[in-house]
Amino acid sequence: MEQEKGILKFITLVQFKEDVSHAEIEDLIKGYASLVNLVPSLKDFTWGENTSIDNGVNRENTYIFELIFEDSNSFNEYITNPDHLAFGNIFRPKVKQFQAIDYIPTKVLN
């Protein structure tokens, strides 16, 4: 197995509060995506909605956000970036629950 060089991924699974409208969620997603232009260490942002059937393991998280960084130092810069912190103050109050993990992707070599 071999870790990819020059990449760190940060995945967040989110369930928004029931009183957060679809329009508010769209605005939050746009705000999250805009961090790519505001935080130099953030290289890419993708998101999606959970399309799984309710199989008992989803834990009701309905959205996934994936951020890509060059390395752990870049991720640490993101965590303390003022634009990220300001967005977090807007985003967090709308979230009912979330789970986050950062990792370095590893490929299985044949």
C-alpha cells in the first residue's frame, strides 16, 4: 500500500437542523464552497447529498463535504484561517449533528 503524496482529504458528514430551509442549506453550501477562493491552502471542495437507503448506519447525516489540501500543514492553516473561522460561526448553528475526519488517501498496489 502506498499513501498518495501531496494530498490530505477532510470529510464532513452533516445533518442540518429541521428548521433550516432548503434555501438556507443552498446558501451554506455556496458559502462553504467559496472558501476555496478565500483560503489559499484549500485546493478543492466537493459536496453531495446522501443517496443511500435508510439502512440503519447512516446516522441521519444527509450531506457530505470533501475538502482537499496539499498536506497536513495546509490543513492546519485552514483550521486557523479567519475566513474559515467566520464561516464556521455561520454554519455550526444550523447543524444538528456532524462527523468529521481527515486522512491521507492510501492506494492498494497490485
